[in-house]
Amino acid sequence: MDILAEDQGCFVAYPAQSLKANIAKCWNWFKPSDQDRYQGEPAIIAGVVRELLRTYGLDRDRVYVAGLSAGGAMAVILGKT
């Protein structure tokens, strides 16, 4: 991802789950409290994105999210919320 991002002039962020929040360090996409726009992990990830947009002057119309496994499920939740 880093090589492709550098080649394409993209900014990539890799939010990570803490061991304290999930023993497998996975996103808690299966918890109702982490499936809401205004609370839990989706709100935290969206807050990180907003901060990056402000700090680096990024184009908010060109924000994309991707993930694998639990990250893929969280990506769907982010898209839905």
C-alpha cells in the first residue's frame, strides 16, 4: 500500500486496534456499540480521518476506506454509517 500510495500521490493511514480493546487486536465490528456513527470505533476512526483532513489539507471528496477480515467488516460499517 505504501509503494502504491507514494506512486499515486495518496496519503494512507493505518488505524490500529489496541490489545486492551480486543485481545486479537481486531476491530469490534460485531458489537452493536461499535456499529454507530456517533459512538465506538466508527466514531473514533472517523475522528482520525477528520483530524488528518484538517492537519494535512487533504481532499475530503477523495477519502476511501479498505480493510481485511475484521477491518473489512469495519470498512462496511464506516461506509454505512
